[in-house]
Amino acid sequence: MEPSDFLTRLRAESAHIAAFAADRDLGAPVPTCPGMNVGEVLRHLGGVHRLVLGWVRTQHRPEVWEREPPGGDVVEWFRAGAAELHDELGGHHPGEPCDTWSPDDRTVGFWWRRMAHETTVHRADVETAYGPIGPIDARFAADGADEVLSLFLARRREDETHDPVRIVGVAAGSHVWRVTLRPGSAEVARELPDDADAVVIGDPVAVYLWLWGRRGDDAVRVCGDRRAATALRAALATATR
């Protein structure tokens, strides 16, 4: 994908969330975020947008940022923060150096991509409160599958599990990954293993949402040991929380 596609996606998804939630019941529960309602998802995402806005402007992670609307209009507060973040990111070249939490990508482009996917996943959350999830571009979804595996899962920290080593293949259309799960760590390569314990197969959107825990196992096809696929989802849940 072109870097500009991420910035375009951030703006479009943010605007969609604001328009979709306007004049609806913000107390509606969000099935994909148990225990949260729509208003709380908007506050969370609006807070993340403001966190990143401060991060880009100061070149370090802020200790304090606005997480709640000063008034009562959550939707307008969210809309304003998303627009401000888009304009700030758009004022920089994607290759420009910028502090991030990734040791491998210290550029503004990291935030373009990260915020596009963060916002899209939460757009899906908001939609589930009122009905089905709307369309997601397949090419963008494949990139999102790569991001959650290569960025989040590969940074998985040591934990106390003693699960066996498992190898899981992931196929999202023509995009493939080999995931080697070890206790407290994971390795990700862009190839389909021939020695996999399990292979998760689906179209890019289904796999994207499954990896993020926004779709159940019925959205994808699992070949092989389902326990290995379950272990992958559990590792991702830990890595992305």
C-alpha cells in the first residue's frame, strides 16, 4: 500500500465512526469489547488519538493527555481529536524521523499505519453494537494482518506459560505467514510453513478481524490442530491488550 492510503483511511474511518454514532445510544454494549459500550470505545479511541498527537508533537510518549471530553458531547470530542491528529500527521512526510514504540520503525509513517488500523478495528467495534460490520478493503485488511502479526505478536514479552512450541500458518488470500509460538516469544516470517501444526485460512478481511479477536473461529477455516490456532489467538490477545 502507498503511505498516503493509511492517512486517507484514518480520516475516512474516523469520520465514519463519528457519523455512525451520532444520534445513537452511546450506552449500547459492544459485543466485540465485552464490558464496554459505544461511548467508552469512543473515549478510548479519542484518548489514543490525543496520545499519539502529543507523542508526535513532543517526540516522546506523553505522561498526561486528554482522555475524557471536557463537556458532554463525546462524538464531537472524538471527531475533533481525530481531525487534529490527521492534520498533524499529514503535515509530516511519512519517512520523517519520529519517536514511536517500535524499535524497528522510528518514522511518522509508523503512526500513519498504526492509527489507520487502530481506528478501523474500533470502527468495526462500534458497528457491532448496532448491526453488522461494514466493508473493509481487502488490501488494507491484508496489511493489517501483517501488522498485528509482525508488529504486535513478534514483540510478545516473556510470560509464565509453558505451552509447547507450535507452528501456525496464516493465509489471508494470497498473503501468507509462518508463526512460531514459543513460551513468551514468537517468530513471524512471510511464508507458509510445510510443517505447521495448524493453518488458518480465510479471505483477508475475515483473517484480519479474526486475528484481532473481532470474529470467531467460524469466520475462518482451521486445518490441523485447532489447539494451535487457539494458542495463536490467545497469544495475540495478550500482545494487543
